[in-house]
Amino acid sequence: MTETAPSRTDAKALLAIEGLVVEFASAQGETFRASDGVSLTVAAGEVVAIVGESGSGKSVTARAILRLVPHPGRVRAGKIMFQGRDLLRMPREQVRELRGRDIAMVFQDPMTSLNPVLRVGAQIGEAIALHARLSASAIGARVLDLLRRVGIPATAERAHSFPHEYSGGMRQRAMIAMGVANSPALLIADEPTTALDVTIQDQIITLMRDLNRASGTAILLITHNVALVASLCTRVLVMYAGRIVEEGPTEEIFLSPQHPYTWSLLRSVPRVDTKDKKRLLAIKGQPPNPRDLPPGCKFEPRCPFAIARCRASEPALETVGAGHAARCFVMMKNAEAPA
Amino acid sequence: MAESSAALPESAALGAGTPTRRHRSFAHNASTWVGLGLLGIPLLAALCAPLLTGADPMALSPQTLRAPALAHLMGTDDLGRDVFSRVLYGGRVSLIVGLTSALIAITIGTAVGMVAGYFEGRTDEVLMRITEIFQIIPRFLLAIVVVALLGGGIVKVIVVIGVLGWVGTARVVRAQLLVLRREEFVLAATLGGASAWRILTRHILPNVVPFIIVSAALQTGGAILTESFLSFLGLGDPSRPSWGLLLQQAQLYLQQAWWMSTFPGLALSMTILGLNLVGDGLASKFGARKIAR
């Protein structure tokens, strides 16, 4: 494997995943890899996005960081270094202490991630109480402070509300309040806005950006929403079929994507800020079946620029610029427009 | 001001809910309320026994097998004891046995069901096999054997009924756990660093409570019935007559003294029916249709 992206050898990285392989075995004994040799880093205070279609392995990768790969998946290889310690080789009890204190997570659907029978304030309070010895009144005060920080009005009363008395946006705010309750070094946000409508999405993004700036919490954002990435993240990783196919600074990824998949992904999103009226491009075909991957480049069957070599062997992640790497033989800068 | 006060009744009426919703909740509640009514009479009577009768349930008298009259509202039995007072005090015994043994059963059942459903895998396998063993044992038969061997003290009866009765609750709770443990809020709690114990007691238990309540209502009825059955077979505690024991003693006099069997039987039926109606009513209210007993 060719190590290319310079950020990967960054010694100061808060989180450094190296060669992570997560394997799922079916009852028939077949195995497939949801995450196949993923390497990535997140520096302290950085906002990094993992972008990809459903099933590209982005959520599994994120869950592996907290050692919660859904059953029957197993981490087969790799290292997950967090603050210099390998999470995969850490005793269970220590991982549990880390969860919610140093690494927190916000989920896609705020409707189901709050317990319906507990008051919102009590749930946030518990997130604090699990990791800090504080009196009930001190916790109460911190809960109110957190709710205020995530912009929930009339907090004293709202803390005593049940989740069903909250709107979707408020619930996601409450989830974020829970996530940042212990000022974690890293917040993993797994499609935090997917279940929300557009205006609320924007508020949640603004909130996350403010929290990142105010407290220096690094954010690993998992999404398929490219617009979200542009406004929030400094670096983008594009995943396809369990692999990182391109990574680089947000601006470069947007302005000069090198992997045809990234290019197609960007072309498939409508834009209001450019004048040119290019046709929206749908990526043809389906994401590959992880049990039956093509032998060469995994994107080759859907790629409009594929050449013979793409079918035979899989390209390595190759540097194309400062901190910018892509896994492609052709690269967009050399590509001929498709016929 | 006048305007706003005039608008008030209308908004209050709006808050009362749509008609369909009211009808549905009434259908749930009808069974619950009828059940509570049926249950309430014997329950209150047993609780207020000393206020309702001055007669000692154990006091013998020469007036044997008297028909119901003003002096003895439910007549007297073969030893001249006041049946009314015996039914009231007998109710105390039956209800105490029912409630405490149901409490034992519910506690064991909830613990087993939660652990089995939450941890799954081998733990679940082992616990469910044990549950199945308890399920296939004929409950009455084992209760008879145990009580016959150990003697029929009230505490022993309670423990035996409780220990034999947790299977239904365990299965219902486990089924709920299999659903709940995949809920995202459980994952969220896990990610927040909560331990298994904390997740079970604080996050999952409150979600299971409705099912436990329903199970408890049905369980109490079953326990009272089991106790009556044991007493009816002569395995009860003769120093603490329950409804079942009264029925047993009435057997010999079915033709001479109908009141000896009718009144304890009526009290027993009302209680059991009441508990079942409450249980069913709550079950449909909580949307817990398939409650195993």
C-alpha cells in the first residue's frame, strides 16, 4: 500500500485510523468487507467529512471508532489511534469511559435517539453524570447552560419536557447538547441533518460550526449531503465500496475533483450559485454489491472514463496535490469528456 | 378582557380531543373501569373488614347452618361461624397471597426477561431453556407436591406460587427487550458511556413498565386462583382461612347451606374477573395485545 496523503503521518493527529478492515459474515459463511483498509486522520479542532452513498461503509467506519460495530461485523485489521492510544486494543471498561467523555456521537434520526419516557433534561443530565461527580443542582445548572448553548428557548421549562413535546429540530439540538455535554475532543455526527427539513438543517449546521469554533471540538461528519460538507468542513474524504477513493481540502475537492466518482457526485447535486447550466448528472447503475465486487477499480462499472487497465487492477491512493489524493488511474485532469 | 374570556370555553372544548380519539380511549377504559368496579367491591370490603362487621371470623357459636338474615348477613357455617365476616377476612388472605406472590413472580420474570433479551446470545439461550423448563412443569401439580411436602403455611404458599409464576412475565419482557435494545436511544446511551446495568434500569425499564403492570394484574388473578385451588384441596393454612378454604369447607353442605359456597365463590369470581378486565383494558390501552399469562 502506498502511503501518500501527508496528513496521514501527522503525529499530532487527534484520531488516526490506519488500515481499518471491518468484515461481516453472513449465516452462509460468506464474508464481505464493509470497510476495507480505510485510513484517515482528524486533527484536534478539525472538521472532517466522510462522504459517500448508502452502503459505502462510512457509518460502519464511524461506529468502529467507538468499538460498536453492529452485529455480526468484526474489526479484522487496522489501528484506531485516539490521543495516542489504540482504541481497538483498549480494555472494554476504558472504552466505555471514553465514550461520551472524549468521543461523542450524534445520530441521524433525533426522533428515535431520545428515550421517549425520560425527560429531555434528565437525559442530558445523565450524559453529564456518567462522567463527572457533580451534585444534582450543579448538573441541573449545566443542563440549562447546554440547552441555552444549543439555542433551545425557555430552557427551565423545556428541560422538563418529554421528547414528544419537542420538534424535530429541537430534538436534534438536544442530541447535540448531549453530545457536547462533556466537551469531548471529538464529535462524530452520523448524518445529523438527514431527517430534518432544509431550514432546520441550516440551523443545525450553524450550531455545529459555532460549537466547533467555541470549544475546539473536532467533528467527524458522516454524510451524503454535499452542501453540508461545503459549509462546514475543512477536509473531505470520499468513500466508495468500503474504500477511500479521494481525500483533500474541501475547496480542492469541490473545484478540482480528481476521482470520477467524486466528480459525478458533485455533478449530481443541483447548484444555485453557478451560472453555467450544466445538466444534472445521475450516476448510472447501483452501488456495487459488497459480496461481489469488481476485480479492478470498484467504480469501474459505473465510471464514464474507465479504460482497460481499470478493469484489471485496482489503483492505489495517489497524491495529486497538497493533502489531496485520489484512487484512480485516469484522474479527472487527464480525462476526456465522455462521449 | 371580555373578548378573551368569551373565547375561552371554545378553546377548552378544542382541547378535549377529537371524537374518534375519545371513543377509542373510552373503549379501552370501559373494560378497565368495569374491572376496577368489580375488583373494588371485594377489595374495599376486605380492607375495611373490621368496620363492616363486629363478628370474629373464628368464633364458634351454637347457631349452625343458619340462612342469611339480619344478624348474619351471609348466614353461618357448620360450626356456627359468621360467613360474612369469614368472607371479608378471607379476602384479606386471598388478596395478600395474590399480590405478594405476583410481586415475586413479576420481579423474577422482569429480571430474567431483561437480562435474556438484552444480552442475547448464550445468556439468552440458557435463560430461555430454564424458562421453558418452568413452563412445561404443570404448575398446579408442582404446587400441590411442594405444599404437600413442606406443609401449607401462608408464606410457603406465597413463595411457591411466586416462584412458579414468573414465566409469562419473563417472556413478555424479553420480547420487548429484543425490540428496545435495537432502539437508537439505547445505542445513544451506550455511546454516552452508560454501563449495561444503567441502560437496563434507567433507559429500558421505564419503557417496559406498562407491560409489567398488565402482567402484574393478570398474574395477581392467577395467583389468587392458584391459592384457592390449593386451599380447596385442603393444602391451605386452616388458621388463616382464604376464599378457597371457605369453598372447601362448603363442599359438604352444598345442598343444606348454599350461602356457605355462594358468597366466597362470588367474591372470588368478582376479584378474578375484575383483575382480568383491568389487565386486558390496560393491555389494549398500552397497545400490548399479546400478553402471555
